[in-house]
Amino acid sequence: MEKHKNTALSNEERVEDLLSHMTLEQKVSQLQCIMLTTEPVQALQRFPDGIGEATVFGGGGQTVEENADFVNTVQDTVIGKNDLEIPTLFHAEAVTGLNAVGATIFPSAIGLGATFQPDTVERMADIIRKQMLAVGVRQALSPVMDVARDPRWGRVGETYGEDPTLCAVMSVAFTKGLQGDDLKEGVVATGKHFLGYSYGEGGLNMASNPIPPRELREVYAKPFQAAISEAGLQSVMNSYGTIDGELVIKSKHILTEMLRDEMGFDGLLVSDYMSINRAVDLKVSQNPKSGGIEALQAGLDSELPTPYGFTNALIEGVHEGLIDDEIINRSVRRVMMAKVALGLFENPYARTDLIEEAYNQEFTRSQSLKAAKESIVLLKNDGILPLQKDIKKITVIGPHGDSIRMLFGCYTYPATIEMILGGAATEMAGLMADDTELAAGASPFLEGSNVREKSPLVTETIQQLYGGTTPTILASIQAKCPNAEVVYVRGAEVAGTNRSGFEAAVAAAKEADVVILTVGGKYGWGSNCTIGEGVDSDHIGLPGVQEDLARAICETGTPAVLVHMDAKPLSSEYITEHFPAIIENWFPGITGGQAIADVLFGDYNPAGRLPMTAARNTGQIPIYASHRVGNSYTPVKGMVLAKYAEGSKRPLFTFGEGKSYTEFSYSNLTLDKKKVKADGIIRLSFEVTNIGERDGEEVVQVYVSDDLSSVVRPVKELAGFQRIAIAAGEKKLVAFSLRADQFAFLDSKMDWIVEAGTMTVTVGGSSEDIRLSDTFEIENTAYIVGKDRGFYAKPIA
């Protein structure tokens, strides 16, 4: 038996044996990737020495079984191309579920962030793991670990929100669920986009990222570091961004010195699609050859999705002395370590024996529904909710009310169908064509807009795939109230200036006992959508004329509930002031219609929390809870002149905010000690009582502030949180364990330090709804290794 196939040897021994037998051509092939078509055998003829990675965009086949067969066919072809029988590594997107036909679709990541429930995210990722295993896809280009503080950025919905601690908790949960306890039964998680990608100039995608080194490490690197240190993250993807003038894909400082040397990452570094192309486009690499060599030297291991820089030019570079072959060995070693750890040499094929279990709809839908309900945030309720089921007439208005497509966000299979059939494929990063090319299937633009009309073909296709299993909001309300007259009027399109539907909407609203007004954006790719990858905005309010529609409905005087669906929080002062009830429903997935109906009619008591501060207007950006002392909306005594000449500094809604159909009281905050060493642990506990008449859930949140520090620190940092179910009248004890080094920061010399001094701990229902507080003292100052610090408080059972 060849040593590299001998499972009795260590992974390192097996990989070194492989390297010793590989030709330079075989090595370079392992750094390459192919985006396969429906004719994989023919496409693979271009790669006589095999291929490192492969993908079928959007899943490929028409059934789960077809996708599994496709993977098996490819593996047979690839393995037969080299004497070492090296399999390929299939990857796919999976931020909200495997992006393929038949896979379960969960809420978009911003909705998952709103659950404040890492157990739900870990269970979701475990389902994704099994569904990917079943079809032979062993790497997910997920989760997105970016910290999002600018709602103009179109990809905000792929993140868990604005807070580095929340993002860290959720990133660790996703990574653990996806990779599992044994990677041979797991899927490689890929944290992205390293680093600082979410904060681009002007809120634009792929823009430069003006982030200082301290904030880059303390805030934007924290979720990545937590996933590396606590969950053994196996893969990272670079960002398209630029840090201090240095393009990340070419930055040895970011990709090696920071990611590997500082943060201790030892896994596989893959490129975001066409990153080396971008280096040439931005004129920081002379040509594909130099771009490929520079990216490889910086630390990149695998170029996705097709060879551009990592071609035979690398072989030429070795022969010409432009790159040391040991640099190539370094990356090949990492690719091989991933494949050996996954057990691909023993079984590279789809695990078709898992299909029945992994795609069991009864179980997977129940988990999707749980996540969808937990993601819903009740922002305002003047007593109108929950609605009674004996209402005689309900009018549902708005572009989201009777649409299956609008239940799904970007990087889902329905959005992929729309991108391909709706003519937006050439507008996606990694697939872009010349601007003059108008892809087949593109619909006309909506009146007064750069967003296209719905494609009849897309609507029909999504209806065929999901119509029988994904009820719309309208259908779910009808099912909830079978004796009511439920009327639907669209009222307005998701974008554009057309007001011709207002009259019918207003008339229907006047005749109703209650109105459910559904407004927001459309989340996906290209000009079919109002938000998504590369679909950024200079306006954070409702798109099109939806704000005017909301005003018209409000002025009828009929009681109205506003359901907002977007990848970012609602930013409308008028709606916040005038509507009696406001709900954030994000993009909830296959069970989203049922989930919102359950909340509207009281069959589920909402407890979601805002994962992102809701700004009043674009001028307030950036606005977030953990702003530094002296900034933003938290008042500071003394010589602080931070105000707007007109308008408020206060946000519409704060981070962590959300209401319930019941009420909770807090009491008896206790710290197990008042002083703690820099390497010590402090435990805190308090009691929460449900003082209302309904069972419910409360998201308890712990914040810590540094009372005196050597550098300007945040006014408060989210230290930890827990979502707990409490029956009416019941009292529960809640406890957390906090490491003192969780509050380490970078000092003036950029060293990680735990600084002696007094810390104030506060507890409550949001970043501003503070109920209890106390102080403790860190006794000594100590320098620490940043990657080994604490990242978030751990609940104590």
C-alpha cells in the first residue's frame, strides 16, 4: 500500500509521501479549481494532471440524486488522471443552507444573528453538513464572519450583524456544526472575507477598507480568531478589499504575518473568486503570471473558481527562478492536508446512503421553522399584537405579501435560479462579462428604477420547485384564519416610481379590520435586486415608493402591522412614529410565511433581537452600540461637542433591542468576587422573572465597560448573552463565566494587554435597556498572546 493511503500513518507523514512523488505539474494542478458544466468529462480534458478543487455553480443537477451522481462521475474522472489517484475537493456556498436543489433553506445570516441563539446555528450547520456529505461536497464557502456596520453595503445580510462578540459566537457555532467532531464525517468551513471587507469606502462592495490596525484586529478579526482558536477553523477566504493601500490578495502582512503568525491559522487559504484577476484590473499586478506568483508568495493556497494566475505560468516561474518551488510545496501541502483530513483518499464519493436522512423534510423543515421564528424581531407594539384569529377581514398589502421569491435571500437556490434565468449571471463577481452584453432572460427595468421587473420564467420555475412546500405570507395568514376574508393587493413594486397601485391598496385598506403591510427589499444578485452582492445603496430607507405607500395606508386610519423584510434594519422615522406595530422578518427561508403568521396571531411569542443598530438616515452612518467613548450617541460629561446641527444622534432602534408579548424583570446581580487576576475568571449570576401572562423567551445580555483605560475604549462591549425560555410567573437563575482576558486590547505599542483597573458590568434586555449593574477590579496588568484570550462569556448551566 502506498504510504499516502495508509491510514495508520499520521496525516503529516501521508502528505509528505505524496509530495515526494508528485511532479511539479501535478503540484500546480492541486492549486487550481474548475467551475464545471453539465459535461464534466469534456471540461476536465484541460487538466491532464487532475484538479485541486471543483464546483458546480448553483448545484448543477435537477435532483439531489443527480448532484450526487455528478460528483461521483467527476471523482472517477479526476482520480483516473494521475497515478497517485488524488481526488478533487468539491466546494459550494452554504451560508444559509447548501446552495443546491433540494437543500433546506434557513433564514439569511442577518436573521440568524437576530436569533441570538448559537445552538440554532450549530444545529443548522449540522444539517448542512449532512446534506453536503450526501452529495459529496466537502467544503463550504461559509460562514461569512464579517462585522457589518454600514447598511449601505449590499452584503450586510450575509453577516451576523454589527457586533464582534455576536459574530464570534455565531461563527464558532457554525464552524463546529459544519466541521463536526471528526472531519472525516465533516465539511470544511471557510471563514470569509479576511479581512475588514464589510467596511468599504462609501458603503461600496470591493472598495478600499479604511480601518486602523487596532480596530482591524480587535473588531474585524475577532470572529475569525474565535473560530480558529475555539473551533479549529480549517479554511479562510481572502477579501477583495484593500487595507492601507495594500490589496489583500497580495498582502503577505495580512495573509501570512497576521493570519498565520499572529492568529495561529494553519489551514487552507482559498481565493475569493477571480481575486488575482482583480489585482491585474487594479494595476497592482502586471499580468496574470506575476499576479499568481505574488498571491502565492503572500500566502494564498488555492485559486477559485478557474485558473488565471495559478496556471502553467507558475511552472515557468519556478524554472525562471521567479518563485521558489518550496513556496509551491507549502501550498500543495495545505491542500493535501485538507484532503487527507477529510478522508477523501479513502472515500471521495457522495455519501448517497445519507440522502434519505439528510434530506428528511419533516425534520429539516421543523428546524428551519424554529430558526425562522427565532429570527423575528418585534420592534414596536402598541397593543395591536397578537391579532385575534376571528378577525373578519384582513388586507395584505405590499410586494412581499404573496411572493415565494421574496422569502429568500442571496446565496440561496431560488436567488441562484433568478441570477441564471433572469439574466444577472454576468453581473456577479467571478462570472462578470462585458458591460455591453445583455444576458438572455433579462427583464425590462421597473419604471424609474435600475431594478428589473420580475421574470415570468423565474417566477414559474421557483413556483414549480417551491410552490408546494413554501407558503407565502398571504397563504399562511389564510391558513391561520380560515373563516376570515383575506384580500391581497400588491400596492407597489419593490422598486421604481410607479404609484398606480396605491388607489386599490388604499381602498382595500379602508375596508379591512386590519392591514398587514409587507415592505422592504429584494435580496440577491445583480439588477434583479435592491440589495445583495455588488448591489449597494446610497440610501438606507425603503426602496422605490414603498415609504409613500406606507404613508398612504397609515392615513386610512385602519389598524396596520408593518412587516419589514430586508437584509438590514428598517430606517424610517415616519413608520417608526406612526405605525402601531413593526416587525423585522428579514429573509426567513422556506418556512418564513408560517413563521410570521405564527407571530402575528400569537402562536409564537417573538424574542429576536436587532443584530444591527437601526439608523435614522444615511447621515448617521456608522452608528453602532460599541462605539468608542466620546463618539456617536452616548453622552459624555465635559468638553465633548458631538452633535448634529439638525437631527438626532440617537438611532431609531438600538443593538440588541426587541420586544415580547410578555414582560421580564431582572434582580439580584451577584459577582462571585470583586477582584480578579488578569488570567482569572469571574462568575456572575442574576435572576430573570417572567412577570407577564404568557410564556416567552428573553435574550439576556451582559455588557462590560472599562472605567479607565490607556487608550480610548468602547463605551460598552457585549460580553455575552443567552436566550432563555421562561414560563409565565416563573423565575430563572442565569449565570455566566467571564475570563478577565476577554477584555484585553491592543495598547499604544500594539501589544495585547489586560490592564488593571475597575470594570463596570451591566445586564439587561438590550444595549440600552440596562436593568442591573455592578463593578469588579482586574488586579494586575499583564501582556498576553492575543489568539489565546477569551472571546465571549460562557453561560453556566
